[in-house]
Amino acid sequence: MAVAMTETLAHDLVDAGRRLERRGWALGTSGNFSSVVSREPFLLAITASGVDKASLSPEQVVTVGSDAAAVAGSGAPSAETHLHLAVIRVRGAGAVLHTHSVWSTLLSDLHAERGEVVVTDYEMLKGLSGVKSHEHEERVPILDNSQDMPALARRVEATLRSRPKAHAFLLRKHGLYTWGSDLAEAVRHVEILEFLFEVIGRRGRA
Ligand SMILES: [Zn+2]
């Protein structure tokens, strides 16, 4: 049962990852994607480290436990598994997606001093879970980048706890993290946020 479920999730993650790569949001080996297999015991399917997202395959998805150690699959889990686990701990998310788009990278740098990107009054905001009106104010926090993943995971956890309404966060000069109750919702959040970031980025330049 668990094996069959993991295989289905691995295929769904591959479809989602390749879809995001085709949009230019996870070029090369950048980005990583995860989906919760089970809560008790906790198991997470996540893309392996260093794999090209254009040719992502189900064999490149590994299963990890709550300590980020691999329990099944070949290849090492992404170094950023700790960040996925932090999001799941705080938000109870069913899937977490991390992309490296041009616009999220640019805005995470341009808005770094104020510590957030504020998005308001756009109709597309209604694509975010629970948002009913364009008048919603989405505040996307920006965290400084780091290669110390356990330390960064602690900062992610603290930031999300202090901002219970945030649907996403940015790592400075790095990229976007967003999530959903399931994979479909997480993909939708990537698409909505990337759309909004591009609008804000292009507007600023116009
Ligand atoms: Zn990354």
C-alpha cells in the first residue's frame, strides 16, 4: 500500500516538476519538490539532489523520514529537505514546491531591505488558498540565503510561526518556497505567485 502510494506520488511529483521546469522556473538542477506520503509514520517523497528537472523521472524521487534521512529510493535527498520539513511542521502542508525563477530571484533582492514583497489589489491573488478578494494583502517574507540548512530551517520555522497567513517565502537571490494542502494546490500557488512576481517586476521597470 505504502509502496504503491509512493509510486503514484513520485509520478505526480515528476509531472509537477517538469511542468514548472518548462515554465523556466526550475532550470538545470535547481528547485526541489516534495509531497507527504503518510503522517503516521511520517514519510515524505522528495526529489533527489542534483537531478536535471527537464528529465526528472520517478526513480529520482526519494522517501525521507522526519529527520530528513532517506528511508527508500536511490540518490541523496535534496539538501533543502530540512526547509520542506520546516514548512510541513508549521503549516501542516501536504506538498512543498521550491523554484528558482528570474522574477522571484530579482524581487527577493530588490525588496530585501524591507524584508518582504507586498502584493495587493490583483485579481490573481484569489488563486491563493482562502483568499476571496483582490483587496487581499499578501506579504511574502524574504529570508537571507544560507548553505547551513538546519540553521536556515529554524529561521523558516520562526518566520512562518510569526506570519501565520503567509502562503510563501523567498530566499534572497535564491528563489521561492510555497506549499499547499496537496500537490495540485501547491502547483497553483507557484503559478499564481510567479505570475504576480512577474507583474510586479515588469511594472517596476516600466
Ligand atoms: Zn534552491
